Amino acid sequence: MYKNVEYPPMTLRDSAGASATIKEGQSVKVLFPNGNTRSFKISANPDHAAPESGIISVDSPLGHALLGRTAGEEVEYAVGDRVLKVKILEVK
């Protein structure tokens, strides 16, 4: 569905300027194919998830797909029968 997405040019970094691996408890800024960016904190507790407030669970499709990744990577994740894609801009 998003196989040939062109992202705008940008500088990718994490908070330390190096490639940090995403873990629970961290904040991640992502770019969606439509050009929107969002920041999410990844919670280990599904009861604390509030995507509208920027908190997602490690058990959510996006949260699970982000774990272990680094800034600059493109990540695909499934929601129902749709495959979505984001680009990781920043890890804090």
C-alpha cells in the first residue's frame, strides 16, 4: 500500500546524536506517509495506553513494530488487513 512513499529530506537523530535502540519507556517521533509527524511514548502497561495523548502500548501494532528499531528506519505494521508504514525520526 505504501511501497513507493517519498519522504521529505530531513536530518535523523536520537537524543544523544547516535543510533539508540527503541525500548519500552522511550519516546519516539515518527513520520507518516502523508507528511504528518507524531511523537509517542511506548508504555509496557497496556492499561496506560492513550494513543490520542501520545502513549502507545508495546502490545499495539505500532508499538510492537518500533521495539528494537533505530532512528532512520522505516517500519511496517499491520492494522487489521491494512499494512501501514512510518519512518522513525527521533528516539529519546
